[in-house]
Amino acid sequence: MPGPLHGIKIIEMVGIGPCPFAAMMLADMGAEVIRIDRKPVPGAATPFPSLGTRYDVMARGRRSLALDLKHPEAKEVVLTLLEQADILLEGFRPGVMERLGLGPDTCLARNRRLVYGRITGWGQTGPLSQAAGHDLNYIALSGMLHAMGRADSPPAPPLNLVGDFGGGAMMLAFGVVCAALEARSSGRGQVVDAAMTDGSALLGAMMYGLRAHGSWVDARAANMLDGGAPFYDTYACRDGKYLSVGAIEPQFYAQLLDLAGATDPDFLKQWSQKRWPELKAKFAALFATRTRDEWCALLEGSDACVAPVLDMAEAPHHPHNRARGAFVDIDGVTQPAPAPRFSRTAPEVAAAPATPGQHSAEILADWGWNQDAIAQLKTAQVI
């Protein structure tokens, strides 16, 4: 069954971080995504050795066309592809695509319906737009990094989930699909400027609202959802593994106390914020009396809002994840399955990542080049 984006054609200018993640999401949903890889340089070193291999999970589900983008004919190849495309995705620093002769004005002149998706850390405009940076820097500027971590420690990097993927890639994917829907009625494409700083700030919309209300303070581990509350945190178990507890609602908290055998009357003071440090110490002592799996046997699946903290080796084997098919195996690599789920247009499992240039001739033939033209591009070393 084709996915919900079947029939959408996308050109992805290959980079790292959020752009390939967004392209993966769109390909997972059934879009035809063509990766424009830079033509490999034999012997060139890369700081990311998984790129171009079956372990490059974010490259799954797409075919690859490798071009020497410094060759003048390469620009024309890309522009000709874009005449048939619905969306272009690029994640370079502002001005790079323009210097390649592939800026928005040039591309939209060839296809007025094209959606031109751009993802950067700081955005296309603003005083920092030309500065280098990474995920951690972008979420720092959004106000979100300050809120993460323990009270007695510096802010803790949340992997690169918040900036690169949540505030970046997902906002880009959402934005280009929105613009593509609008183009169906207007007949006109547009530029989508997705900035990881903007997106990270948006992910914090609830916290900004709570702060304005007076229900959130600018201190780590001092609020209900940042590890300050004893009923919303992680606890070490007897075997050194961890349990997550999220029993916020009074009825769920009551069930946690009942099932866990927490009979100390101090536990009943759930919302006495000045008692939270004391209650956390009591919970820590309680959860240290059993192993993680013993606690799960007692609490998991109840309304106590408890789940084991699994590592990446364990997560694919949890019964719930197995039942839902939350992980798949593609070419021997265990990886998260496409999400979300669709009742009628469920996408097929993605294909393994392509090596750069693996499908160059095949793509050009499918998109309208004849064999003589493809042979000329090979002879000129454009592809």
C-alpha cells in the first residue's frame, strides 16, 4: 500500500543532521525522494564514517544521484529535475545554494509551484544567520537548554533530539507539506525558512505559558516536569537500572503509593512543594529495595504511570514495542519504524540506505533523460 505522500516528488540536497532526517520522514510516508549527493572523492576522509553505508539510517528509503556540483552542467541537471519536483530540501549555511546557482529565485523561475525548504540553526536572517553552530547552541538560545538537567549541575545536553530533529527536521517536514498543500490551490510555491532555534522555542510553548502564569521558575529541577517533583522523575533500582515515574494526577499517584507499598504518611503530601526534596529521598530509598524488572512486574501496565528506562539494546525487545512493530530490521540494522501509523495508507518499510551515486543513471532515465544524454554526462564526469 502506498504511503500518504505517494506521488509527491522531492529533491534532497544531501547534508547532515536535520535535513536528511526530514527527508527520511517524508520518504517513510511514501514520497519519492531523490538524494543529490556530492560526487565521491576517492580516499577523502569523513568525520562520520557511517555515512553512505547501511548504518546511515537517516538515508533510508531514497535513491541517490551523485553530481559534481562544481561542474556547470550539474546545475542544469538539478534545475531540470526541479521542473518535475514538488519540494526541494536543503540544509546548507545561508548563501551556499545561491553560490551554486540554485537559490530560490533561480529554482522558482523554473518551477513556480516548487516548495523550497531550507533548514538552518539560526535561520536565513538575523545577526547570527552566518555563524556556525550546532544543536546545543540553538537550543541554548531558545531558552530550553537552561531548563534541562539537575539543580546542582550545568544544563544537560538532551542528545541532539530537541534542536536537530524536534525543532529542526520535524518543523521542516511539517512546513514543506503545509506549503505543498497551499500550492495546490494557489499554483505558487514559496520558501520555507525552518530554523532550529525557532523550532526549539516553539517546542517550549507550554513552559513559556506556565512561566508567564507564575507556575514555572527559571531554575533546574525546581518545577513539576523538570525533575523537581518526586512523582515525575527517574529512580535507581537495586540492580543499578532505572525506573521512570510520572504519576502526576492524584488518582495515579494514589495507585503508585498503593501498589508500591508506600505507607509512610509523608507520601500523602504530594503537592507540598517544600516537602519535595524529602519525598524524593524517600522514593529513592523505596525504589532501591527492588530490581528494575521486579518493579515493572509490580507496576508496569497499571495507572501508576511507571515504565522501565531502557537502553537502545533493550528497547526493540520490549513486549509493547514488539507488539506495535516499533522497530524494524533493514539490511541487518535494527532501527525505528516509520511513524505515525495510518489506517488506510500505511507506508511500506523503507529500503536500505543507498551508497552515494548508486542510482545516478537509473534516476536520470526515470526522470526523462535518454541514454545518449546520460552517457554524455558520464563522459563529462558530471555524474
